[in-house]
Amino acid sequence: MQIRDSARLSYHYITEADADFLWELDQDELVMKFINGGKKSSKDDIQNIFVPRFQAYSNPAFGWGLWRVERQDNKESIGWILVRPFGFFTNAPESDNIELGWRFKRSSWGKGYATEAANAIKENLYDLGIDKFSAIANPDNTASINIMKKLGMSYSHELEYKDSVFQELVLVYTT
């Protein structure tokens, strides 16, 4: 699957070869604040935890995986969009409900890039017949919650999300 460029951004499927970019993005404590309390990822964490996790749900034909987001004007990679079945790492994954997630460099915050990117990927997934989307956020992560609302998602419920790596109370928004 290819993701068509949007107004300001282009999209590239992330593989293990992008590990340095993933590490670089995780070096800002504010970027990591609502993910793990602000702890920077080590290169070992990226290689041994993060890469195997996204490889587990990656399926390029369905668009599942991580999509690198790049500005068209200067070719700067500014973040990524996650696409996977909702609850993939739980006992009840939902292949008909696609989870969208995002992580962006702080320098790109407040410019609408995350919303533009998530919406572009969502629109491309509609072409594959996907029509149900969800996203989760820490209840204090108002920026992500605002993106969810801009994507046309509505609050659904609170969830104690738990898998082998993460455990956190999150808010779930759906289309």
C-alpha cells in the first residue's frame, strides 16, 4: 500500500532500517511525557523492544505498521503515524477496528502536521474498505485528544490498557 502525499507531507513505510530516526524522535523528554513519563529511549530499547513490536503488526498490503511523516518543502522527517488493529497486543485484537497513533518532533507541534498526516492515512485506508478507527491517549494528553476530535473521533470509554510492555489508564476515541 502507498499513502498519497497530502498538502504538505509525504509518507514512507518504516522498517528496521529507520531505527536511528525512531531513536532520535524519542530523545525529547516532552515527546515522551505521555508515553512513558518522559524517559528517553535507549538505542537498545529501540532495537530490542520497539522494532520487534512494530514488526509484529506490520503488514504493508493492509497499511499496518508505522508511516514516517516527511515535510515536502524541506524533506525533514518530523514524526510517524501508527496503523494497527485495535488492541493488537491484547487477548482481543480487533482487525476491523484500526488504531491510529502518532509521535512527532516537538518542533512540529502546533502546526497541524499530526492531524494532516493521520487524516491522510485514514483516507487512504478508506480505499481498502476500513471504516472504523480508534485512538487512545493518556487522559492528560489534551493535544492528542484534540487531534482525535479533529479526525472526527468521539469519546468512547476509559480503558485500563495492558500488554507485555505497557500498562496505563487511557481514553479511547472512535469514529
